[in-house]
Amino acid sequence: MRGWTFLLAGPIVWTVQFFALYGIASIFLTSTTTRVLAGLVSLACLAAIAWLFVHVRRSQPVDDPDAWMHRVSLLGIGVSAVAVFWQSLPALIA
């Protein structure tokens, strides 16, 4: 069960950020508040992803048959970090 948690943690953080940004953009439209809130949500999600990366990296088994799950988890966390950063670019550029 713990392996599935690691596998899905990165994409779940990305999903939370995705819905939060679109919710913020729908409510506040194009104001300074939108950019500030989007930046804060993105920073919080990037911090969560960094914590997940460190946590998964530290708990990696040496000779475990399920070691591939940890590598795939790290890959998913990395892809999620890129996605969170990419989605936060419009708020940072505008």
C-alpha cells in the first residue's frame, strides 16, 4: 500500500495545484490577487513535491524486489514538479 502512495503522491499534488489555479483564475479573473494567490499555491505545491522527493529518496530500499516502484515514484514526482512549474509560469510572467 505504501508503494501506491509513493506512486500517486506527485500527480496528486499536481492535480491539487491544477484545480486550485483554475479555481483562483475563475473567481478573481485578471487581478493582482490572482497572481499572488497563484504564486503562493505554486510555491506550496513545489515545496510539497520537494518534501516528497526527499522522503521517497530516503526510504529507497537497497535490494528490495519493489525497488522499481521507488524509481518510478521519483520519476512521477519529477514530472509533477515540471508540470507545476510549467503551470505557474503564466502567473509569474504576467
